[in-house]
Amino acid sequence: MRRFDSARLTPLVFAVSLASAAAALGPLARDVTGGDQGDEIQKEEMKRRKERYTNWMRDYSKDTTVRVKMPGDDESTADLVPTPIFRYSSQVIADDATLWIWTRDARPVALQKVEVNNFGGGRMWTICFGSVSEGLVSVGWREGRQYSATQPGVKYRPIPGADAPGDRAKTRISQLKSLKGRFSGVVGLKADGNGGTEMKAITTPLYEYSDKDSKLPLGAIFSMVDDKGNLNPGFLLILEARPDGDGKWRWEYGGVRLGDSAVLLRLDDAEVWRQRAVEVTDQIHDNWTFYFMRRDFE
């Protein structure tokens, strides 16, 4: 199994995280000495804060139990990938955030965003959990909160005109890169279907996974992003090699939403998937949910 290589996005993610952390530090970030000592103090405080966030996010996700019921199978516990597949910050509410993933038989089944939310001067966590499974997932959090999806998290459809998945890893990786370029989207659509921000698939996948038997690349999850540097993975594209009804392999796609904005996905400039906007107070949905928690430290 191959995971997203954070080193490829390190300069961009670090720059965004540094700006957010500096803003959160307030007077300390604007040290009047202007000297090396002030810079070192600032860097050390930022490092300690990031470590506190990282530890809490990791522990919270480790204490999150995800179970999945696939059609025709018994319910089973999904496996948490022990490190986040992505770290980001948002211009809106996420001063720092991580994205976690659970898998079953190599395939992803659920995602969870854990965000440092200081919007409006508050001190909160935002937790956003979503299914990316064709089965039904249920989840339990350590404070006793529970959620069960009533619908699968993703519906796959074949990609017209796509070549069959190659028999070599290098070929499949090249195919994935080419296929994701055929997709585009919009986030923040108005009620009348107009407006919003244009999106395209990020260059490097958030997560790549391989067949547990053949070890060949099986699929990848791409975040849909704008050209303004907003890295919040609230709109996702999944591409996967899957057998058709005759057992022949083909490339298929699915759309996933992990946010409250309306989204639209296009394939070759034609709309293929759309989700309406939801109210922030409307937190429970068919295959995803989100909630807020008080944070007891800076």
C-alpha cells in the first residue's frame, strides 16, 4: 500500500501552517526585539503547539472505532492508518488540521478530519467523519458519541473511453495521473446552481492504495482544490480499478463530500455528480457527519 507522500507538498503546507500559527501566537509572533532570540522563541512555541495538536489528534483518532458492513459479508472492524494522510490549514476555520483514514482489505472505508477551530475567537475542535465505503459504516468516539451511516459513502461509475488498467505498476500510476485530469468541479454553488469556485484534482493524491494480492496500484484519492491555496479536503475524487460484471478490469470514479458546501463534479466538462449545501446546524447526514468540541488548550 502506498500513502500520500507529505514531503512532496511540504513547502506549501508548511508555509500555510506557519502563517496560521504565527497569527495564533499574537503578540509573541510580533516580537518587538526583531532579533534572533525572539525568532527562536517563536519557533519553539510554534513547535510545541504543533506537537500538542498532533498528539491530541492522533490519540483521538486511535480511540475512534470504525466498523463496516459490506454487502454479503459480516460486519468487521476497519483498520486505522496510524499516521494522518494529510495535514493542512484553512483560511476559514482550520488553523491546523489532519486527515485520517480507515481501510478494510486495502480499500479505504472512512475518513475523518480533525481541525483546530478558532473561528470567532473560540477554542474548539471540529470533527468531520465520512464514509468512503460501498457498504454501511458505523463509528464510535471515546466520549460516547456514535453514528451509523444509512447509505454507502461512494457510488462508483465507469470512466468512458478509459483504457483497461495496465498489468504493470508504472502503467497504472500513469493512467491514474492522466484520468484525474479529465475531472473538474465547483464548490460553493448557489441555490440556483450558479456561482461557486472552480476546482481541479490536486497533483499528488492524498492516498494511494494497492491490491493486497497482486500488489498492483488499485486506486487513489484526490482532493479537489482551487487556485487560491485552500487545501481543506472537503471535496474528493476517488479513482479505482474495479472488475465489471464479466470480471474484466476497468477504471471507475466516485465523488465524496466532507463539508457543508454544495459541490458539483464534471467529467470531460459534463456534470456527473452534485450534492446540495447543508446548514451548519444540520450535522447528521446519510453517509457523513460533523460536530464541534471544546478544546481545553491553545
